[in-house]
Amino acid sequence: MIGTLTRYTPYVLSLLRIASALLLLQHGTTKVLGFPATQMSGVSLTSPPGIAGIIELVGGALLLIGLFSRPTAFILSGMTAVAYFMVHAPQNFFPLVNGGELAALYCFVFFFLTFAGPGPLSVDAMRGSEPR
């Protein structure tokens, strides 16, 4: 059974990258494009949330298609770490209490993708810059 599942690992890695990118991309689209409309919509693009929105939009799109995946994941990992420590951690030590669970989880998922790569379902793999 384990051997059967192991052969799908590269594809599940691609799925993790795609799902994480889509979830992060929403943060960028609401901040930069106002869609979907949320409390985060309409921020100034020169403010810290606006700059984060630009990084989320561009980085989320690049990670979604798997282009420049490793450096993009590294930047996104750093951005989400900064978001955690600037926005959430000052409120309370515990992520459950300070609302920073998502930022912390994004940080570690993107950090993992920095080392694991994008998986076979990516532009990077099609270009030959990543193993298939």
C-alpha cells in the first residue's frame, strides 16, 4: 500500500503548491483588485498591506503555474513570516488567540516548497529547470 501511494508523491506536491497558491492569491486579488470584496479590499498599494497584496498577487500567480517556484516560495515564506510577526504576534503569543495560524502555516508550507520544488505539474518542470 505504501509503495502505491509513494509513487503519487510528486503529483501531491504539485497539488499542495497549486492549492496553497490559489488560497494565497485570494489575499492579493482582494487587496489589489478588490475582488472578492472583503475588509482587506481597497488598501493603499504603498501601505504594508498593499505591498503584501502585490507580493501575494504576483507570487500567488507564479506559484500557481509553477514558474520560478523555488525563489517565489522563498519570498512568500518570508512575507508570511513578516505578516505573522508584525500583525499577529504582538496581539498574543499563541497563534490560536492572535489569529495568525494561517500566516504561520503559509510560512512553513512555502518554506517547504522552497526545498521540495514545484512538482512535475509546473512550468518549471516543462522548461526542464526542475526534475519531472
